[in-house]
Amino acid sequence: MKALIVLGALLISGPLYAAQLTLELGAGTRTWQTEELLKHPDVQTIQINEDVSYKKPMSYRAVPLTSLLTGVQPNDHLQAVALDGFAAELPAAPLLNAHGARAWLAIEDPTKPWPALGEGKQSAGPFYLIWTDPQAGHISPEQWPYALASIKRLSPVADRFPALLPSPSLAKNDPVNKGFELFQKNCLACHRLNGAGDAQFGPDLNIPFNPTEYFSKDFLKRYIRDPQSLRHWPQGKMPGFSAAVLPDSELDLLVGYLKHMAGRKQPLKP
């Protein structure tokens, strides 16, 4: 009877190392279990002085992302997808750095769980993409996806989602095209535009209305800097983008792209 009780408890609680991360890098699919990653030969303890998600110093067991991105080249493009639909678009080159800003996959040990991200929220686990020395690579908060479920190698955003593209009549170095690059880095992980994008997290930024159509420029910039200062509610999830992350000159370029795209609305596909 005692053995049956123990077995029942194990079945109810599930396996200790149940989480898995799926890598789709072009040469088949590789699935990593939590237990495997915690025993990876390159795993080590990493100290993060200013954690983007926890807003405080944190310590993690982590593997250099380069140890997992087999076959990935610097000119490749990756997408990190979280359990909640957050889909970060990531150029591969920074992820492959061995010096300066360096990417790591932090692994949550179920026997030593990370703290919750806030009241009523889960932790950043089971997997979290973190950076050491992020300032050296001008790494955005959107490049710290947590609750990771998969990392995929895909075609560049411009090839996959032509509805996001500015007018082809613009010069390559036009400020609007610079703003498009910033949109990919800072916004596309949560938002779609013209129905284009893979994120399932935030609203579309052009359909039915573009934020430049209902915000003045100054208030839109203020909203991007500190969303809760204009619309405060407990469930608000949009992070603020400080001047250290998104300088005023880049914020102007981003708003310029959005304003340009307000004139390039496309009907959503049924």
C-alpha cells in the first residue's frame, strides 16, 4: 500500500525535470530537457547585475548560447518564442559573440525555483535568454525573452512580412528605414503591424489605427518611455524604454516609421 501511495504522488506531481526547449536551426529539430541542460559541460553560474525582468541582481545556472546554436552563422536570423506568445526577432551575430555582450541560456532548476516576476505571476523560467555586459552590444530589453519555449532559424523579417516594409521609393539610408530596424528590435516581439508578425502578445500597431493617429508625438514618446504614467492598470505588461536603451534620436526614428506606416495600411487577411 505504501508503494502505491508513493507511486501515486509521483504521477500527480509529474517528473522533476519536465520542461523542454525546442531548437529548430535548419538541420532538424533538437529538444533539450531541463535536466540535460543543467548537466551540460559548459554550464556555469552567471551573475547579472541589472536583470531586465527582475529589476535586481540575479544569479543563474546558464549555458553560453553559442554552445547550443549548432550550425548557426552570424548572418542568420533567429526567433525566440516564449510560452505566452512573445516572439523576439534576433539577428544571430550578437548571439554568437564570445566577448563583449554575450548571450546565455539560463536554466531554472525545479529544486531551486526562481522568484515570481510579480504578484500573481510566474517566474522567468523554465528558460531565459540573459546577457552579460549588455551595454557593450546596445542590447534591448526585448532581447531578454523569458519563459522560452523554442528558438528557430528563419528568413529575415523583411522577407517573411512584406506588409511591414516602408515604401520602396525611399532611399536605403532614409530615416524611416532606420526606424523600421528599430521597430524590429524593440516592438515586433509583442506587436504585429498590418497583421504581419508572429507575436501573439500585444495589439496591432496599424490596424485599425496607428498610435500616431491618436497620440500626439510628445505623448506617444512619453508613453513609450513609461506606459504606466499615461495608462495605469495592474495588468499592464508593456515595459518602458529608457533613454539608455532607446536614445531620443532612435525614439524619433521609431515614431517616424510608425507615422510613415499609417499611410501604408493593408487590409487584414481573413
